[in-house]
Amino acid sequence: MRDLSDGENIQEEVGRLPKIFGGYGLQKRVAARRYVIPQATLRRRYLGLVKSPGKAALLRNEEFVLARNLVLLGDFGFAFNSEELRDFIKFFLDTHSRKIDLFRDNRPGPDWEQGFLRRNSNFLTSRLCQNISRKRAAVSEAVIEGYFNNLERTLEGIPPSNIINYDESIITDDPKGKLHIFLRVAKRAERIMNTTNSSTSIMFVITASGRSLSPYVVYKGERLQITWIEGGSIDTMYNVTNRENLVSQQEVEVVVVVVKVDCASHLVSQFDSDSEEEPQILATQRGSSTDTGTGTSKDLTERAAECNTGLKVADYVLVRFDAKKQLPRHYVGKVLQVMKDEIEVDIYREAECENKTLMAFKAPANMDECWVEKKDVVKTLKLIETSRATLFFEKDEFSGLLVR
């Protein structure tokens, strides 16, 4: 038997079988033993039953140009999907009056697309993409570099515990369709369950010092039900809203939880009763510029304005007192009197829940001036258990009692 490692092209030898062997029968068996090839293969070759591979719809240079342009489209953020690629090939063939019989209506199918990607696999592949807005795509390297340069100047003199970053996650009550087990011949595959398609917003806050603050959960509804907070963590805060667009209201209008229980004592300790210095607090949010929260000093505000930094100002200031024991009523009244006389704000809600008191005040337009006057309020807070005081700012009116 002939050795197949002699370098001969066996396919060419098999292709010449009709010329080499004029007969049929013994010659076929001899050729099968000689080249170690199945007799059925020799028979198909001898009778001409082997089909040649189909021709490509595009020339090699045309495919190369198309592949390079697909790469450029992907770099610019306008990548083709499978349907768009095949539609473009149909348009190209129709424009050049070229008819491909293997294509239905001159439009290639998925097999051609897979072959095209395989022939150009050195620099083409199909991947899942992430959709981004045009505004986000317009952010260049210079813009990002300018942001960090501005951030470096803005962070000067601000302790890490006062640098707060917050983000929001939306959880929807929609399980959507999933794979389940049914009878093979079943006419319909359905699962009976009620869904409301409602959204629940969860706000997470963390400081630059690495301290994670309590989460803030906002449900969609008219009133906060007690069953909605069962099983939650002890320090979680809850609220409700009847807004239709929960995502935009909570993500855009909620400015920031500035000081939580763990940071309140640290913030108040920065105040000296005889000092005129103001604490500096920087609040940042994903998807926004360097935002300066309420409590930012005038000097920091001016520097931020020089750098064209976006400023977010809260419309309402909420002061919450949470003590281990019932708060004396005259303490609460003293704070209310200070807020009325010194800051001249309107109280739009006051609520008490056991040993917890919740008060909200409508703040003036200029929060810097408000913060200067608010030092008297902080002095009053020192009379209470300041380590359990919480300040945070909300741009929209609360539709339900905030509990903890």
C-alpha cells in the first residue's frame, strides 16, 4: 500500500481517477486500498456526483473593503447587525445589477453571513453591544481630563468623610419570559401570575473614606405600607411616590443624602460655637458633573463656578432627630423657632413616630446664605444627641412619612 505521507495531493489523484482507471470494479477496489479512501468516495468522484463549493457573492477585494468599513462603523458607534449587513449586500448587488441565484430575492442568508465572518475572522466578530446616548458618546478625552483636573482642585481642603458619592438602582416587578418545561405538542406556553410592572428605586451612598451609609428605598404608591419594610435592614430609610416616571424623578431630582447617622457627629464636631468657618461637603453622582451639595462653602462655590461646574441646589431641607429616648418637646420647638426666625422658611411637614421626629423646611433660593444662618440650628442640635442626627436634602416633596 502506498504511503500517504509522500506529499502527493490525494484530492488531485482522486480527481484524475476517471482518466487513470478506464474500467470499474476491481480498479476501484485497488484504488481504495492504494490511497486508503472509501470506495463510496471514489464512486462519487468517478460518476461526477461531487458538487463544487459555491462561489462567493462578492469578490475578495470587495469583501476586504466591506470588512474594513464595518470596523470603522463600529469604531464610530454605528455598527451593523446581522439584518443590516444582509440588507446592505442586497442593495449592493441590486445596484450593480448582479444576480446571485443562491440568494432568495438577491438577499444573502445567515449561512453567508457566518461564512463572511469566518473568512474575515482575523479582525471581525459579532458581540453583544451596549447602547449609549449621543451625549455620552460626545464625551472626549479632553473633557474627561478637564473633569479630573477640576475635581482635583475642588477636593482641596475637603476631608474624605465629607466626599460623598451616590447612585441609584431600579428594580422592576416584571419577571419577563423565561424558559419553562411544557408538553412538546402544547399549543401555548403560558404561566399564570400577576405583574404590575412597577419600579422600586434604591439609593446607595458611600463616602471617600470607605464608609457605606444607609440605603434609601423609594416605592411607587400613595402610602407606605408596613409590610413593605418588613425584613429590611435596621438602618434602611423608606419613602413612597406616586410619580409615573419613578426613574427620572428619583434619579434627577433627589440631590444627595449629605449626612447620615455615622457622619452627623463628625460634621457637627467641625463647628466651633465661636468659629465662623463653614464645613465643606462635596456630593457627586454618576452621570453628572462635579456637583456641590448644600453645605458647600462660598469659596468652593466660586471656584466651581469658575470651572463651569454644575451646581444642584435643594428646594427642601429635612432635619431628622432620632434619639434613643423621647425627645423633649422644647428642644424641637427651639429648632423650629430658629428655622422660622433666622432662616425665614416655611414648615410644610412635621411628624412624630414614637421616639423619632421628622421635620421638613422649605429652604430659600440661596443655600449658601441659608447655611450661614443654619449654624444656629447646628448649635441647637448640640443640645440634642447630635450623634443620632441626620441631615439630607430632597428636591421633591415627600409623599409619605420617612421611617427608619
